[in-house]
Amino acid sequence: MGLEVLTKREHEVLEALAQGQTNSEIAERLVLSESTIKTHVSWILGKIGARDRVHAVIIAYETGLVRPDVPPHN
């Protein structure tokens, strides 16, 4: 399953996860509550079939959502 099942906001959260940000950091960056970020992460894991955050990050790299040679968006 690809990332096309994710909403724009879920893409943003997954990208931030792949950049190593914590839920708290993502919440601050996206101006959302930490509990909202936790909900987004749960939905992302379910939608893309990831076992955990690490697996979601692997999927983000494998699908090209993030690349090691490209600086993060802010």
C-alpha cells in the first residue's frame, strides 16, 4: 500500500517523523496538540500497514516521501 491513502496533514506528520521529530516537536511545528499528533500517528500506522514508528519511517524513505540528501521542509 502506498502513501496515497494519507491525507495532506498525515503526510506532513509522517515526513516529520522520518526527520526524527518527537510528537511534541511535531505538535509545535504544525501548531497542533500532542494528542492530535498521537492520533495522526496511529492513523498513519494503520493506513500504511506499519508495525511501529520505525517501520513508518522506513516506508517513508522507501516510497520517496523523504530522502537523506534533501533538507527538511519548515
